[in-house]
Amino acid sequence: MTPPLTTSDLSTTKTRLKSLIDGHLEDTGGLLRLSPTWVPRSFLQPGLRIKLHPDDTYAYGLNRGGIDERWFGSTTETANEGRAADEGLSYVIVGNERFTLRDAIAESGADIIGKTMWEKYGKWPVYSKFFDNMGPIPHHMHQSAEQAALVGQEGKPESYYFPPQHNNVGNNFPYTFMGFEPGTTRDQVRKCISNWNKGENGILDLSKAYRLKIGSGWLIDPCILHAPGSLCTYEPQWGSDVFGMYQNLVEGREVPWSLLVKDMPKDKHQDIDFIIDQLDWDKNVDPNFKDNHYLEPVTAEKGEGYHDKWIVYGKVDGFQYFTAKEITIEPGQSATIKDNGAYSLIVVQGEGFANKLRLNCPKLLRFNELANDEFFCTESAAKQGVTFKNTSLTEPLVALRYFGPEVNPNAPAMGAYKHHSF
């Protein structure tokens, strides 16, 4: 059988999933091979660092906007207006067939994500993505679980890591505004929202920008304003696409009012007090904001020829929503890495194997091309240990992987990097 090269070589199926999944897991050693999932944003300018061919930046059409995101291990649909029916969903590739990861987990839930997570959530509740823009994006927040429930959605804490392999250039503005300066008043914010249609609303005048450092990251609670800068970001987060944009002009581009209120009840769309109350005031004006949100890598495990680091850790309101690690295998070396639960992985450099699955980091991908750089690891395979082998003689094999809620109780606490050295 000729190996499929593009999605056109695959047929989409919703039948025989159990047998396809079981056979595939046997062939790969407990891993589900995934195809690239590209997502456009109509209100942003792509940063062109996620290895998508430049001719395909507008593959969804100019009216849909440029592709500036690639989603990993996703069972979450985008909230884009006019989106394709499966936009944002990851697909599993088995031979010349494909099916969504969401359908796979619905079919074999506990066997893939583990009994505990399946019984509590009934789905894979998180996802991650590359988020890649030429410049800054609007000062915005993501609703809490309680706020999002008002419109039938889920809230979204999220995290950032800035991988060196995707940040050879910093693009136009590698700084992120976060929260408000201590001492900011509610009346000042109210004036910004009230002046939405009068020109630049000045909300960034109330905030502070932090210079983004490659190889570092942040953990961002719901209800905290942030205006991400122009580094390419790896973003483990909760499985939701809710947000509210509080800035009305970015680099001269208009942000419509509809993007401020899209995930708020319709009868509150003109209620400025309700809109301001969506913000967690104490967290936004926290004088120790950086200490409570900034991340640098911490060693998880290190041995001959390999180094595994925590890149996302910490809790939001005492709860661990997700964590993430970066594994590096030196040329010609191998290592077996055991983890506490299922995870999604993306290769950012090099080539080799994970168990019996071939890995290769592509230099450039067309919109419909398949790749060997992404997989989903079942809980049982993670606990037994995945053997990573670097087949290159010259280049490290580097991969990022993220985990679901409460999987890693022994992960570092926020601020652990201050007391750690490699």
C-alpha cells in the first residue's frame, strides 16, 4: 500500500473505529499518529513561523483570514465565524483512513485518556497550539467557567512557552501587556470601554508590557487581561475558545465590539458594568504579577544523552488544569520516559522514533500535507514508558508534550525556577 501523502489520499470514517484504534496502537506501541490541524483568525496577521508554506497562508480564503495557529491533540472546535465543520479538530491517521481524535476518545475513552479522566470529564478536556503572529494582538481575557457557562461554553485558563525552534525572529513586538498597573481604577477602565467608537480607547495606557524571553513562559488565569506579543507561542490550555477583546485598535486595525461581547449573554452586550465585572480585579492589579505567573524551565529528569524539563507548571486557584514538558534527546541516543498520564506531543526539532512510530520535524508543509511530527500517547503507554530514539548523527531530537488536569501532582510550584539550575 502506498503511504498517504496528503489528506486527499485519506478517506474519513466513523465506522470500525475500535478495531482501527486497537490495531494502530499495537503497530505504534500505544501512540495515535495525528495530522496537522491549521486554524485561521480573521482579525490577526500571521507570523509565518509554524512551517506552513507561504502560498497556503490563506488556504481557507482571504475572507477567513490568515492561518496563524496549529492546534495539537485537539477535540475542541474553533469559535471562528463561518468556520468549517471540523475546524480545530485533530485527526488520527491509520493507513489510508482518518477519523477525529474526538471520535476516537468517544469510542475508546478510558483506554486512551485513562479511567480517571474519562469518568470525570468524558472527553479530553484540554488542547494546545502554536500561536504565531507578526505583531501584538488585542488586550483580551478568557472567561471563567462560571462566566462561560452563561453562554453554554467552558472557561479557559491558558499557558505560554516560547520554543527557540519557532522563534528565529521576534517579529514586530515581542512584548506582552498583562493585567493593569497597581492603582488602576474601575472608572479608568470604564472610560476606555465607553470610548470604543471614538478612536483608540487607551486601555494599554493602564497596563504594563513584559519583554518576552525565548525559552520561558507564563501561566494565565481566566479573567486576566493580556495582549500577547509577537513571539511564536506553544499554548497548553483548557479546551475552549472563549474570549473578550477589550482593546479596540491594534496597529491601526479595528477590533469590532462583537469580539468584546461574543461570549457574554446577549442581554449584557451593551452593559459596560457587566463587561468590566468579567475581569478579576485583584488578579489584574496584582503588584506581584510576574512572581505569580512567570515560568522558566525546571528539570524533570536528566540522564545520559537526554534532558526532560517542565516548561508549564503551577496551579490556577489551587487546581492543576494542565502541565507540559520539553524532552531533548541527543544525537544517536535514546531514552525511555515514563509519565503519569496521556499526553499530546509535537516534534520541534530533529528525527527519530517514539516506540515504533517514526518522527520527523518538517521544514515546510503544504496545507493538506501529512507529517510525522505529532502523536497522542495513551495513558497506559505513558505509564509503561515511551522510548525516544534520535536517529540523527548531528541534531537533537526535541519535542513538546502537554498533559491534562491533575495528571502531575509532583510538578513544580509556581516560582520553582528561582531555586533551580540545570
